[in-house]
Amino acid sequence: MPVGLQQRSALGCELVAEVAHSFGEVCLQVTGSSMIPAIWPGDVVAVRRSDLGELRPGQIVLYRQERGLVAHRIVHIQGNLLTTRGDTLRHDDPPVKASDLVGQVLSLVRKGQRVNLRQSSWQCISASLLRHSDLCLRMTLRLGLRLRRQGTEEMA
């Protein structure tokens, strides 16, 4: 990542963390695909400032990382460290320090509709399939983008 882009990314992370700290909550649009099918690119998440003691495995958190902000599901909590993983990723993320935690993802809005964040059985099965098949993940992303575009065109 070029130095200028790294600096902008770091500033953006700090700004988001400061807004969450000062006001208790921040909303962001998601750009990545590591949490499909629970969270899709373009979804808007509301993140509430949280302490490590309030969190449990299975919840989704937002944290700062060298490359930017990451929203992933908690796999394990040990002491002052979180272990997280994106639902479609095969491996756990590097440990997250409590100081890098921005907060817990509380709600999700997709196409103007609030979506339940509790992981259903079909989402667990889908995430497992997507985690083990790059082809299925690419096809799912294409289908999701096509459906999103069609929904946008119908609204216009």
C-alpha cells in the first residue's frame, strides 16, 4: 500500500475509533467480503463502543488493524486478546489487543432494511461452504452484486 494511502487509512481508522469513543456509536459501510453471508459489501453496520468484558464468542466486532478496519466474528477470548475470523476465511486472524477494539457490531442495514445479525443454521452452512470453495465464493459474490444492481434499478 502506498505511503499516502496508508496514512489516510490510519487517519480514517483513528477518526472512526474517536467517534465511537466520544459518541458511543458509529455507522460504517462495509467494503469487504470476508463475512458473507452474514454481512455483504455495501451493508451498513452500527458499531457500539464496547469493552472486552462485554463481549462473547460468536459476536461480531470492529477493530483496527495495520491495513484498516476489520469487522469479524469472535472465535475466542483469552485475557486481553481476541481471536477473530471472517465467516468465509479458513484461518483465524492474528490476535487482536483490547486497545485495537473499536466496538461490537450491533445492527446491520441492507438495502434500507434492518437485518438480524444472529447467525442462522443456513448461514453457518453457507459460510462453511464458502470458506472451503473459492469458486462458490466468487459465484455468490457475483450473484449478490447482480441482485443488488437489479434492486437499485427497480427503485429508480
